[in-house]
Amino acid sequence: MSLLVGLFFAIGTYLILTKSLLRIILGTSIISHGVHLLILTMGGLKTGGPPLLGLQDLPFTDALPQALILTAIVINFATTALFLVLSYRAYKVLGTDDTDQMRGNHDE
């Protein structure tokens, strides 16, 4: 699982370093998916029994990492939608999604 997290981070970093806005947005989304997997991996299975009366020595999962991941997925969806709308608007106004061409002229 940790190799998959590393692969997501590597792909996301590669996409963020490109010049296209769409690839930058996809790169941030892939990195956030890598963070979700990292949190899920670090949560893992607990031993010793859940905090319920009468149950002992059963493996259980902690609900806190799952709640954090669910919240992070919703936030990631909202920010990705916002970035997509902003990049679409920038493309309509400027006519390009290349970040070098968006900078403008050298004398501005």
C-alpha cells in the first residue's frame, strides 16, 4: 500500500510541474488521493478489542481515520470543482491553458 501512495505522490508531483492548468488540477487531485490512502494505511487494524462491554480481543478499525478521509474526499471534490471552473473561465478569457502564455508580456 505504501508503494501505491508513493506512486500517487510521484504522478501528482509530475503533473503539478507541467504547464497545463488541467494537468495541474489533476495532479493536486491525485496527490490528495495519495494522502487518503496514507491516512487509511496509518489507521490500520487495532488489537485489544473495541470499546464495548463484553467484547475482548477482537480486531477492529478505528473510525476516526475513516471520518477524516470522508471529510477530505468532500473537500477535495469541492476544491477540484472550483479549480476546474476557474481554469475554464481563464481559458475562455485568455484563450489558452498554458501557464507560460498566461503570464502576459514582458513589459507589463
